[in-house]
Amino acid sequence: MGATPRFPYPKTVWTPTGGWWCARPINYKRNNVWAKGILAATIGTIFLCSLAVERRVTTPHPYAAKFSTQALESHRDIDDPYYNVKKQTKYTLN
């Protein structure tokens, strides 16, 4: 009464929590941990690959980003020869 009837759903879809209308999912906590771990590993790998190949065409503006990823780059000394000078003077807004 008031609820929509259950519609046909694909049986081949996998979800860590058990899928559609699963009253008592088996091992849903373990499956969630696995799914989140795989997701974190994938995002971490993509982030590290991105840092390895990132190149800057122009020198970034000192106030462009408070938390820049330039410190993590492998090509920062080539792309921005004044990086160490900027880091030592620590540009401040006066």
C-alpha cells in the first residue's frame, strides 16, 4: 500500500551492498571494504601517474593556489627554474 511494485532488474549487476531489495546482504561490510580499497588504489595510481607526466607550459602564478601540486612534480625544476627561490622567500600577501 503506497509502495511501488518491484520491477525487473538485471541479475548481473554487482554492488557491494547486495543490490536491489536485499534485506540481509551477505558480507556487505567486507565487500564495501574491498570496493573502497580498490577505488582508493585506482585513484592513487592515477594521481601518481598524473604527477609523473605533468608539465607546465608557463610558470604558475605565486598566488594561484594555496596548496599547489607543483611541490610534488618531478619536472618542477625544469618547468619553473625559480621554484626554490619562491619556496625560500615564501610569497606572502602584504
